[in-house]
Amino acid sequence: MIRFSKYIWFYFIISSLVLIPGMVALARFGLRPAIDFTGGTLLELQFKTDIAQPTVEAAARNAGLALVSVQKTRTGTIIARMKPETNEKIDAFGAGLASISSQSAEVVRNETVGPILGKELLMKTVAAAAVAILAILLYVAYAFKNIKFGVSAVAALIHDLLVVLGSFALLGHFLNVEVDTLFVTAFLTTMSFSVHDTIVVFDRIREMLKRGERLPFESLCDRALTETIGRSLTNSLTIIFMLLALVLLGGSTTQWFAVALLIGTVSGTYSSDFVATPLLILWEKWEKRKKNF
Amino acid sequence: MFKTPRRIFFWLLLLTILLVVVDVPSSSFQKLGLGVPENYKIKGFPEFKTHLGLDLSGGTHVALEANMKDIKPEDRSDALESARGVIERRINFFGVSEPIVQSSRSNNSYRIIVEMPGVTDTARAEALIGQTAQLEFREYLNDKDATPGALTFPTVKTTKPVGLTGKDLRRAQVTFNTQNGTPEVALEFNASGAKIFSDVTARLVGKPLAIFLDNMPIMWPRVNTAITDGRAVITGGFNQEEAKTLAMQLNAGALPVPVTVVEKRSVGATLGTESVVKSVRAGLVGLAIVAVFMIAQYGRLGILADLALVLYGLLTFAIFRLIPVTLTLPGIAGFILSIGMAVDSNILIFERYKEEKRAGRPWKVAMELGFGKAWDSIRDANFTTLITCLVLFNPGNWSLLPISGLVRGFAITLFIGVLVSLFTGIVVTRTLIRVLYKEKDI
């Protein structure tokens, strides 16, 4: 049996090492919202031969587009983001671009989101997260007949959500990665993955408690962790394999979506054993101490 | 019928064959020379195909917000529905195949969602639906242009409105001339429209009255006499098809409420195809790694889990085709992800089995115990995923939660995936083990 419970403070240090830079980045830079949130127009253009980024920027200026950014993707297409634009201006931009670069671009993606929808998405994301968290909390508390389990599971879940948010604040600052509707989906899915692993450990603790093992709670948790950590890792590995395949081989549209899920899954695996269970142990200790005084 | 494991095994084999028939495109059967000749095909046997979302097949998605400011609250739902109908007619009329036009209402927002597969020119798409289709009657600014000899093409610049628009039209329909049987378009104005029309026609006798749709002139008939009964007939020597088109355009012009575009997304077909190819490749590679990993981890049991996984893939995909679920890129990602999750229950069961065996139980007992004891954690763990899927899918269309096609696409595939994985991970694997697996007890 591995004495996991001896190193509780060490786990909290690891979590802080990951969480603090992320939270600082979140506070300082914030997330980089995509047009899904801010409203705006996104054009993805494909050219037969390579085109220089400044050429695109010049053509956009000529057409009077309020450019926000121009970016080259892995697949060689150009993504231009701008304030919401009318079709006439975009057509003028396309024509201008064709005359400068003497080749016409194929529009592979053309998206415009009005500002109302953006605000709506933000509010709905918060609402969805709250509803899902509450539902999970209630279910875990009900399934384990104990609010302590529910709260600990949800604390680990919030830990994972913060890790995902922090990572994307960093990714947004350094790699210009944006958060969009798909990120919201990944963010919400992280919740279920996080709890998935936590439940495997908690289920073992519940079983041992039911069996009436005469062990101190700490040792009981240690045994539960030792017995389940292997399968919890195996479980997550299969998901991680699929996600890695999606990140490395999948389409560019879902690439960052898969990255967000990957971060969430890794964090979720870690937090079940090293956040949720330690919290449960600490809570138990604290309750005992309160009783003794 | 499901009494013994062997019988269940038999039914599973049958199911697998059936699923292969549903899943594999009929063209590949023909390639293999297994195709059923056309005239032997069973009538009414449905042809299954995968429904691809706009982000994969290429096309345009437009969300329109109706401006209900001038509409009485109790009439708003009707106005939205009839606007939806008008837009649908317009799109059908332009020959877009399989368009989807939906209305959605939440709190104070009234929206119409339009999906047009194959239309990637957003300018054209918006011209089809985006603006309020404005029917307008106009007259020439310049009297010279209005003389019969003049050949001036009426444009917005050379004409001015007479104060009569689509709002004043009750309806337009195709009729036939009583004398020579040629098709005509009969207009019927409402009360206020009839009054304006009568004044205008009285003023414009002998001059053309131009009819504009979305600022484009569709015709400019010459007024013969003042019309006071609010009815008019446009004769123009057109055939029945043209008359029908015009009547439809005129009816469409009477859009009951102005709409504005709040969101539009269009994806070219190339990006879509590329995404499908890449995602499928990523899925296959991931599947292979998971399969090898399971064998490395659990040996012969791993092979059985892989067989169940193959059945999982076939079954899930068949359900997508049968319901049908429209597959979007996030949807495919959800499917790929669920493959990784599908072996979860197997892992929990096998680990439990190993544990029970270590405790000294004979393998058969250990296996049954493994299935029994792992169930609690499998149930609880999967239930939370199902909860999250429901929040994401938002089946009640609650305005509090996101209503997005992309998010839904992901949630529905993950939801179906989790349910199917419970079946394959437990029932199928258990049957396979009971029938095919043997181990010596030491």
C-alpha cells in the first residue's frame, strides 16, 4: 500500500504550481475571445500559391475593413478576423486581393456573428456550467449518501476547470489561441470527465466503509487509492490516446477543442486522486478535531 | 430467446451482420461485386446514408432576428411563423436542396435559423433571405422616361416610391386570362393598400408603374385605367412557370416582419471534406492504439474487449444513420472521444476481476463478481457524463442554456456513445467472455 496521505501538502504544491501561473495569466491577459463571443467577421481564404501576410493586410485596408488580425494556419490558409462587415466590403476585399496577388482566393469559411449573440453565449455558458455543477454535486451527494463526497468531487472539478481556463489564458497570450463555442463545449465536458475518475476512487472508499473496515479513515483512503490508481490511469490513457490522435491528426477546426479536452482529462485524472481524496481526508480530520475539543 | 449466453452470442452475431449492412455504403458493396442488382432490390427498403452537417458538407447557416417592435405581443408568434414560411418558400424557390428553416423563440428574441447545404456564397444566401423581401411600387422620376417610346430601364435611381409596398398586399395568385387563357398574376390589396393603389393608378394612367422586389425591378406594366377595387392583374405575356414565380415572389415580398442577420457561417465544401478525411483518420489511428493497448494490458480479455469495441463502433454509427443524427465536426470528435470511453467499463471490470482472482477465487466466480461489483462505479461515473450531455444538448430548448448546433452535435454523439458503451461494455463483453473465454484455475 502506498501512503498517499502522507504527502497531501506536496499535492497542493503541485496543483498551485499549475494553477497560479494560469490564474495570473487569466487575471492579467484574460482569455482571447473568438468572434463567437465578441461578434465580428472571420474569413478563411485558400490560395493556390503562397501569399504574404502583408499583402492580405494591404488589401483589407484598401477595402476599408476593420481588421483585427490576420493569421496563417497550419494548412496554409489565411484567417482574417475583423469587426462585423457587410458582404459588399468583403467582396471588394476579395476583388482587391485578386488584383494585387493575381490569383483569386477560395473562401473556405466566412462567418459573421452579431454582438448580441456573443453576450448571450457568455451568459449561457455560465448558466450551463452552474446547472451542470449543481446537478453533479447533487447526484454525487445522493449516490454516496454524503455531502462531503459531493463537495470534494465538485472542488476537484472546479480545480480542473480552473486549470483549463488558466491554460487557455496562457495559450491565448502566447499562441493567440482563441476561446469559442467549441471551447465552451470542451470546458463543460471536462466536468463530466473530472467526476468520472473521482467516482471510481470514491466508490472504492464507499465500499470499504460499507464493509465496516476497522481502519483509520486516512489509511482507508490510502488503500482505496492504491487499489484504484492503476485503473484510473488506464481509463484516462484510452481517452488520452483518442484525444492525442485528434490533436495531431484531426482537422484544424477541432484541434484546440481537442487540446482543451486533453488538458481537462489530464487534470481530471490527477485531481481525483490528489485533490478530491486529500480534501476528503482533511475534512474528516477537521471534523474529528472539532469533536474532540 | 435470451436464456443462454450462446443464444445471446448468436443474436449478437446476427446484429453485427445487420449493422454492417446498415453502416457500409451500398456503393462499396457494388465495388466488391456483392451489390444487389437494381431490379432485385426490395421495394421500400430504405437506403441509409450518413447525414453530414453544414460544416462538413459545405453550406451556409444564417440566424435571423425578427424585429417585433411594431408587432402586438399577441401577434408575434404568428408573425414569426409566417415569416418562417415566407423565407422557406423563397429558399425552395431558388432550388436549394434540403434546406432547413426553423423558428426559435426565447424570452424576447424571435429568431429564424436557416441552413442551406451547398450554398457557400454568403452574399447570395443573404440576398435570398437576409433582407426583408421588399415589394415596392415605384414611378419614374422623369416624365420623359415614362413615355411609351422611352426605353429607360427602371432602377432605384430613375424612379421614386409611390407609397405602396408589400405590406399593403393581401396576396398574389396565378390566374388565367378569360379570353385567351394566358397566365396572369392577380394582385389583391388590403383596404388601405386599395385606397393608395386607386389614387396612384388614377394619377399614372398611360404611364408605367414599376414593381420592385428587393430594389430590383421585376416588371413595369403600363397603367390602362384607374383601379379602385383593390385588385389588379399583371399581364405580361409570360408562361405559367413565370407567372407562378412572380406570384410567389410577390407573396414572399409580404414578409410580415423585418429581419436582421445576427449570425452567418459558411463553410466551403473542400474544408469540410478535408475535415472528414482527417477526423476519420485520427479516429482509426486512435482506435488502433486503444485496441493494441487493451491487448497489451489484458491479453486475451483485451481481444474480447476489442471485439466489443468494434461492435460498439458499428452500432453507434448505425444509430447515427438510422435516427438520423446529423454529424458535425464536433459530433465526430464526440464519437472519437467516446471510443476512448467505451472501454472504460471493460477496464473497471477486468481490474476488478484480477483483484478477485488475487483474492483466491476461481476465475469463473471472479469474472461474475467483477461484472457485479464494478457496476456501481460504472453506473455513477457514466451517469455524470449523461447529465453533462443533457445540459449541453438542452433538449427543452431552455433559453437559460446554450442552444447551438455545434454544441448539440457534440452532446448527442457523446450521449449515444455513452449509452451504447454501457451495452457493449457490459452485455456484449460478458457474453463474449462466457462463450469464448476459458482459463485454467491453478
